[in-house]
Amino acid sequence: MKAFKGLDNISSIGGLIALLLLGVLPTLFTGTYLVGVLTVAAIYGIWAVSWDFMSGLTGRENFGHSLFIGVGAYAAGFLNVQFGLGPWWSLPASMLVAMVFAVVLGFPTLRLKGPYFALAMLSSAVIMQRLMLIFWEHTGGEEGIQDITPLINNPLHYYWFVLAVLGGITLLLSWMARSRWGLILRAIRGDEATCLAAGLPITTYKIVSLVISAAFAGLGGALYAHYQLQVSPQLFAVVTSITIITMVYVGGMGTIFGPVGGALLLTVMTEGLRNFGEWRLMIYSLLLIFILFFLPNGIIAPIWQKIRNRGPQA
């Protein structure tokens, strides 16, 4: 596939092996608990990789990524419950709604310097969460929208579908990150003033990247809504964005595939620590502090880079 020639053989084979292992893993255990954990982890992976494409490559950190997740999920809920449309329509609709929000917010906020873009996006997510509560007659208030129709009834089949979506998105964004587009985004992160002096339309690049990031975040929101069969204002919460950013840092920011591993690792680790009861939060926090302070480049991306360096190059 010439379109994806920017992806080396080792990365392609490694990604395929990882997908196959994740697909087979739930079949080795009885019950649906592991399937549920991995499904949520895969959805978080979609959110993490979509955040990393824009914020990780350009360095313009988006503290309001939950906004796009929330509007995508609510779009799915409204279309299915309020308007009676089939659940599959919600997937492209959630992407479209999230893209519209990205365009409307991106034009004014991406022109801001310093931390103001991050703060503006954070404020937008908080405002949207409050609006969901204020207009409770239409949004369901704290309870949100209930009784959403599932996309696929079988939990294992739905997990495989979400995993396939995650793999496709990661492949696409990895290719884009290695293309001329990704090179320019990294150049913007390195020295925005030089890019501007060179005549590059950096605002356009940032806005389009934000739109792409929002589209896949909204898609992940719709997948989450059809998995939980309900949506609530909690999806817009600041903690949702912070959790995603933490996953990106743990996996390796700016690497695309690293955040996917970070999302899987932290989701599974969170579930694994439930047996520690009231000590769970403290252990989880200490592990995160250790990773963020002593492994600033993350865990997944550096390990994978060492594997690639030892293998034959394409």
C-alpha cells in the first residue's frame, strides 16, 4: 500500500500482532468482565490517540478534549432516543457534530498565545457541562439520556468492533504523523515563529488538526454511549480530559501509538488495583508520580523504540 509507505514494516507488524493478541485475550477467560474492561480501554485509546494527534504533535495542549467526547456521545443519544434514528447513524453524526464544535472554537482560540488555548478549551467543556444541567428538560439533567440502543448486542463482538476502529484510527493518524503534514505540525511545536516567517499557514494547520482530533474523539464518545447505553454530563468533566492527557504522557506524547498503550495500561491497572480497597487511589497516584517524574518520555513508546532499533529496518 503506497499510501502507507511512511509506516515501517516493524511498526506495522508489531501493531498487527498487538491487535491480534488483544482480540484473542478475552476468549481465554470465562465471563464478560475482562471484555468490559478491554472495551473501555479501547475507547480510551481512541480518545488518547485523537488528543495526541493535535496536542502531542503541535504542543498546543487541549485541556477540554472532553468537550468533543461529550458532544459526540450526546449526539448519539439524541439521534437514537429523541429522534428514533438507527444507532449506526450516530457514528458519522457524532464525528460531524464534534467537527463543527472544533471549527467554531478553533478559529478564535488557536490564535491565542501561551496557555490561553488550553484554558479556553477547558472553560468550553465546563460551560457545556453546565448547559447540560441547565437545560435538563431536553438533556435529562444529571441522569442524562437513558436507554440508548446498542450497536452490537454481543459484548465480545462489540469489543472486536471497537478494537478494529481503534486499529484503523491509529494506522491513519500514524501515517499522517509521518507525512509532510505531521512534519509541519512538529515544526510548529518546535518553533512556531519560524514557521510563520517561512510563510506557512500555521493557523490553518492547527485548526484542521483540531478538527481531525475532534472527529475521532466524537466517534469515541458515540461508541462509549452505545456501550454504556446512556450518557451523562460527567463526560464533559475536567477529570475526563486530565485522565486522557495522563494516558498520553504515560504512553509517550507525540508518538500516536504510545498513547494507545498508555490508555490500555492505565485502564487495566485501575481495575487491577480494585482488590487493594481504600489503598487503591494512593497506590495508583504513587505509580503515576513515579512514571511522570522518572520516565518523562513515557513507558510504551521508549520500549517500542528499543525493539524497532534492534530489528531490521524497512
